[in-house]
Amino acid sequence: MAIHHITPILILALSWATSVQGVVASKPVKTQQEQEAWLVQLADKRFTQWDHNHNGILELEEVDREVENHSVRGREAAVMVCLRRHLASKDNQPRLSREELLALFRDRAFEKSVEAAAKKLETIDRALFLPTDPDLATFHQGRLGDCYLLSVIAAEAHRSPAALRGMIRPVVTGGFEVVFGNGQKIKVEFITDSELLLGARMDSNHGSWLAVLEKAYGIIRQHTRAKKENKPLNSREVVPVETLSGGDTRPIISLLTGHQAASQPLNKSGKREQLHTLLVDLTKKRRLICLSVHNDNHPPGIVNKHAYALMAYDGQLRKATVFNPWGNTFTPKGMPGLTNGYTTQHGLFSVPLDEVQQVFTALSYETDKALPK
């Protein structure tokens, strides 16, 4: 949708940040004492509301409900995010009594994390797309282990930004409809303040489109698991962020393109000419390509158990351009290569074909074959 075509639906979507009711107002907190007093007051006021089953214990599942609560905004949303991260990191059962919650809220480290999250929230642009979106220069994976998802989305953002923009459509009743390349349609409510902090890194340089796609795939994955376990599907069920953790790039390639995906291991010792021929053919046809690493013995700057997007392959120079969905920067300590790693800017780096098979473990890619109907 062109930026100058302002429709009523788009106005509805862009005004989301100010239209949600039930916003909890709070004055700026300046001192440590004020922060602690505010947190304690918040716990006293909200504990009964957060404790959905009224058993006197705050559990992770109950915090997740508040994470998806659109009336939880601003600093309170930052509190829920920090509280969720604290509970998820506990080795034992992720729960807190009222007394334990108050003790946590008086902890200086927790107070600092809340303030940092609240300040981060202030930098986020809640528009769906900014005029420059999607843009790899502003693409950053967050703390979720969903590189398998974001690497494929990054490859599609490079190949066809317009296709990604067209996938997400604001709807009159609120929220968005995400239409994937395989024809699957998912309704996604407006992303809450807490969700904006938990998923892919958001800021003022890009809109919330990536958070919407993460939420849409979380819904798909949750429904898929429910069907496998013969559980009833509930469209109002909370989708915890762990739903997105870990996965395979091939189903995402098929989801985005409507084509079957294939993969092959990258043997360090041979079949280099076959790999060269395959990469030349795939890039000529503009197919989505991803690489993965499952090897402890890798160059500096390369991440184990991680997925990357292959953005381009120069058949003459025999060099691949690769993108890390972290959107990171890395400078080798010495000559770039297998020993010192590869110069990386905004996640992009180049690897000679001779070294691709030594750095990466497997290749997955979009085929010419359409998915069976």
C-alpha cells in the first residue's frame, strides 16, 4: 500500500497506540526510592488482578495473560516483561508468592531492568510499516530462539519487500490479517506493549511488522501442536513466547512461498561443483535460500545452532553473501576467513564458496514445486 493512500482501515491501524482503552497512567519515576515505592504500590494494587486463579501465587501462565492484555501499557508493560523473564529463568517452578513478588520488586537489579525496558518502549514506533520497511539495516532478532523463522523472513525481505508488505492487512474489526504464501490466513490482534519488548528488537527505525509475523507464526505453531495432541483449538488462548523457540527453516520457506522446500547437508570434503551449480541456479531463479550451523568448531563471529539467510551468490567470484538475523556487526582480529571470521555489517558478510562447506552444516532452499493442495 503506497504511503499516500490513507484509507480508513489504515488510519484505524495506525491509531492503535492511542485507541486502546484501560491505559494505566503513571507519572515519571526519577529516583530509586520513587521507583521502589511505585513498584510496591503496583504490586499491592494489581496482585489480585494478576492472580487469575486466586490461589495467592503468581504463575508464569498468569503473567503471559497480562503480556497479551492490551490495557497493560507503558511502565506496567515493562514490569510484566521483566517479571516474565525472571520467572522463565527460574530452575524450579516459575511462580511467586505475594511476599516473594514484593521482595523482587524491591531488588535494585530488577528495578533497573524495569526502567531500561520502559525507556526502550518509548523508542518503539507502533506503526505497522514505515516508508522504508522492510529493511535489513534495521532487522534485528531479539532474545527469542526463532532464527529459523527470521532468517527466512529476512531472505524474503531482500527478495521482495513489497510481497512482505502485502502479506499483512489491517482489518476493520481491529488487528491484522496475515496471508502467507501458501494461502493460510491468520488473524492477529494488535501487538501489546509487552509483546513489542519480548520479540524481535523494535525501535524508531522500523514499524511493528516483524512482531506481527512472529505472533502469526506463533499462533500457527500452537494450533499445529494442539491438533497433534488432539486438544481443542482456542483462538483466545495465550501464545507464550516459548512457542517460537527452535525450529526448521524448511516449513517457513514453504509457508512464505507456497513452494516445497528441500535441504542438503554440506559435506566439507566434496561435491563443491554441485553446490556451485545449485547456488547459481537458485539465485538465477530468485529462490529463498538458508544456511544453518550445527558445529562447535566454527570461525569467530559465527553462531552455533543458528540459521542464516543466503542473500546472493556471485557465480564468477564464487562468493556467497550471507545475513545473520541478529543484524550484528563483527570485525575479525586479522585477515577475514576461517581462522578469524568474516567482516560483518548489519548482519551481512561474504564467504568464499571454498569455505561455505566448512563454515555451514546444511543448506535449505525453495524448490520449483508447488505445495500439494
